[in-house]
Amino acid sequence: MTKYIYNLLLAGLTLTVAASCKKDLADINKNPNAAENPQPDYLLTATQKITSDVYWGADNNFNSTLLLIQHWAKIQYTEPDRYIFSNSSFTSLWSTGYATSITNLNTILQMADGKANVNYKGVATILRSWIFTLLTDAYGNIPYKQAGDIRQYLTPEYDSQKDVYFGLLDELKAAGSSLTITGSAITGDLIYAGKIDRWKKLANALRFRIALRIADQEPDKAKAVINEVLNDAGGLIANVDEAARFVYTTPPQQNPVGAWFDTRDDFRVGKTLVDKLYALNDPRLPIFANKPTDASVTKYVGVPSGLTNSDANNLGFAKTSKPGSYFNAATAPAVIISYAEVLFARAEAAARKFTTENAAELYKQAIQASFNQYGITDATVINNYTGQATVQYDAANFKKSIGEQKWIALFGQGLEAFAEWRRLDYPQLTAGAAGVLDGKIPVRFIYPGTEQSLNGVNYKTAVVNQGTDNLLTKLWFDKY
């Protein structure tokens, strides 16, 4: 696909944000740049790119969640690293997720079968379920059942997080079953290039992910879903090549991380992560971090989380480690779900006695898959690492073993790492040195301020049901 067509997709297919349930006002608010007769392949391409940018970009990843879970830290402009956020800080995931991504995918779902075949609709449902998962993981109670249909629901009600997760489990099951490997082909798919068998596996992997989200609150439901998935003919992601990734291209369609570092220099790798990788003799350290540009500094140097601007600046730009070149490359992928994550999930399910699989063996395989993801394939290197007492699986505290290694493996995936850290409570992180929350780390995104003005009644109901709309209100899935 040429860059011209690619840019045209992104500019021309984004559907209108503002509309009204009344036909005359809806007509007034039509976006003159929106396609009058959108095609499913164009909508699919545009939505995958737009959502990947939001997922992997600054607001929801490296300027928020990657800071909260201490993969990254700030060397200047440190306010987000000190948990200084406003109700406009977390707008992009909400506004783009609902007004563009979910709206575009709903458009595919509403198309006649002759225009969008069953595979387009199954893929659209899977992508939409992933986006809803990102939203509820971050905010908690969210509009779900009434979302994305602005003509009928101008001010959508919020659903409880439990109801959202349960609904998504049903949607993903139905979507996976609806996909037909021998049926009509789809185009415009930049994640799996139209490989329907891969989409079936992704649907099951997302079901497994959600099942573990609810495992502390609804263990029986989680166990039932996990065993359904393991017995499903569609299978699960089974190797590194089957991971779900959006692969970027050269500028101007480059990885958002690479685009950021082309013009700015305000992020470093977190000291918490660097120290952990050194302690474990972890061969992923040279991939996750670059050595400082000052030739006199021969080791990787992480920046402590939550420093004041002056304290961070004093560490020296040339004497601290930037995130690794792998992540800054224009073509570096946005990872939606990796093979390592699937194996860690299976290990945890076994540890919880949801399955009869071997937790220790799956845990070891998950670490190997993470190494393989970055091109580390030497069996001796992998065995030496997993053979360390500090790395070996601890059945008596599976949350610590899996939580710490999964935290490392999720480097770069801020939203997912943030959710898993809250759920597993490992690694046990210490709040940033100059944090403003009395020694605590945020455990959710606050709702965008626009919800208070545009959907005030439903916003207030959600706050009553969930708790105060602040950074420290624990979400339903975060039981402990």
C-alpha cells in the first residue's frame, strides 16, 4: 500500500466525533471529510493504525503507564513521573478509543454481509473487544453496551467492570467461532495479513487474558473460560511468529517511540528495571537499554522514578541510559499480545489449579519465549538464566515468580504491564521519590474531564458505583 493511500485512509476514514440522536442535528454535524461509502478493508487498516498509535504512543504508554510501572523514567519535565496528572491527561485513550476506533469497527459490523463478509465482522469484533479491554483496565466502569452508537445513545450509560469483562468474554467466543478459515478473504489487515487462523488464536488469547483479570473475583468463571479456551479447536498463539503485533514502517508511518526520540530527549530507562536486570544477569538488558553516550560511563544507568526536574537533570543526559535502539527504531512493532504472555498465562492458570498443566515448565517456556522474541536463542544462555535460584519458579509464591518475570517480559507494553502489576502485586514497587500521592502509586486512569460536562449524569452514577474519581481508587479486578 502506498504512503499516499495510507495517509488517505487515516485522514479520510475517521468518523465524526460529534453528532446527535436527532436526525436534523446529526445531519448538521456530519463530517465533510468522512467517507460516504466506507469500505471494510480501508476502515480495518485505518483502525489498526490509529489504535496502535494510541496504545503505543506517549499519553497512554511512555508518558504514563511505563512510568507508573517503572520501566521508564523522566530525565526532564518530570511531572508525570511524580504522578501529577489532570483530568485532561488521560483523554486520548477514551476519545480515540470511542470516537474513532470503536465507531469505525461498529461501522464494519453494521455493513451488509455482501459488503463486509463474516470474517471482516469477526476480526472487527475481536479488535473492538481488545479496545474495550484497554478502556476498562484503565478506567474501570465504562460505557460498553451503549457505546459507539451516538445516534441512539448520545449520553451512554456506564457498565460495571464485571459486566464489561463478562460481555467481552462472550463476544470473543462468538467472534472466534464465526471466523471461517476456508471462507471469504479479508484485506487491509496489517496485523495478521488476513490469516484467519491467527485471528482465531488471538480471540482465544484475549479470552485467556480476561479470564485471569477476573480470577481473583470470579475464580469459577475464570476456570471455566480457561478450560474452554484450551479445548477450543481454534487453538492459542503457539510460537513467537504468531504473536499479535502491529508492525510500523518508515516515516511518516513510524513507531511513535521512534518519532518521539527524533525530536525529544526526556525519557530514560527506569533504575528499578536496570537494577533488576543487573541482579539477574539478564541478557535482555542491552536490548531494553542503551549505554550512556558519555564514553566514560561503561555500564547501563537507569534513572530513579519520580525525581524533581532539578534532581533528574543533575544526573546528566549523557550519563544515563535511553531506552534501547530496538524500541526506538522506526519499524519496531507495537506488541498487542506476545507468545511469552500466553505462556505466563497458562503457567498462572496451572498454579491456580484451574488446569492440570505444569506451571513450572510453562513458566520456564515463557521466559524462553521472551528471550526468543528479541533474538536470544542460545540454549546455554537461556538455561543458565532460568537455572538461577533467583529466577526459578516458586510454587509457594507463584504471583511473585510470574509477576516479576512477566513485568520484565512486558517491557514497552505499558497498559498491559500496568494492569498485570495491579493484579499480581509484583514486583513490589516503591513510589517515586518526589511523588505527590503520599508514597502511593496510581492504580487507575481518571475519567476525562469532558465526561463531567458532556455525560454528567452517567459519569456521576459511575463514580457513586465505583468510588471517587481519583488515581488511587482501586478497580473491581484489583482485589488485593
